[in-house]
Amino acid sequence: MSVAQVEAFLTKAEADPVLKAQLQAVETHAEVVPIAEAAGFAISVDDMIRYQASQSELLHWSVWEQLGVID
């Protein structure tokens, strides 16, 4: 599990309308984990938090907003 897996998952989700729709329906980071696992990615809530912390504030919110994970 790693930040690299989160980045790869987000890249796939941006290009996959079905995956993107699934993510738009979640309300918590914990709900993202099984979606990522079903798509072949091994990520944890901690990985997502580390990923978010590693990004600039603008990019952080932009990516998750585009995926519908946050408003």
C-alpha cells in the first residue's frame, strides 16, 4: 500500500466513467478502499491521507472534487 497506488488509482478513476461514478457516491475515505480494491489497487485510508498531505492545497481539493469525493 502506498501513495503511488493512490496516484495510480486516481489516474484510472479520472479516465473510467464507471469508477468515477462509484467514487461520487462515497461519503468517506473508508468507502473508497473496497472500490479501489475491486479495481485492482491496494490502498488504505492512511495512504489516501498521506497522498492528500503530499499535494498542494489547490491540487488536493481539485482532484477529490473532480471525482466527487468532496464538495
